[in-house]
Amino acid sequence: MNKKRQNSQVRNGIVDQYLKSIKDDKERMVCFLLMRRSTEEEICKAIKITPKELECIKLQIAIGLRQAGIRI
């Protein structure tokens, strides 16, 4: 196993903590739908946002997970 990869239990714990800290409903819903492997089109339709808004929310999520300690 690669030493640079995070232990999956540690990683899952970090993600759980991050998800609990999300205050914005749209961001929380995007996370939920992404974890369910919904397509971008399905996500935009489900929460009535534009593809550009989705990209901004995904960027916020990526930054938040990175700040929470998720390594890629």
C-alpha cells in the first residue's frame, strides 16, 4: 500500500466531519448527489441550478475537503 495514500477509515472520518460542517443547503445536496454518482445534468435538474453554479459549488467542496485534510 502506498504510504502517501490516506487510510480509508481516516479519510471517511474527515469527510464525515466536513459534511456535518456544511451550512449551505445547495452545497450539502450537491455532495449527497455526487456521492450517489449522479451526473452533472441530474444534479442541475434536481436542485435547479446552472452548470456554472454547479462548478462553483464543486470548487467550494474541493477546497473545503482539501482544507479539512483530504489528500488526493
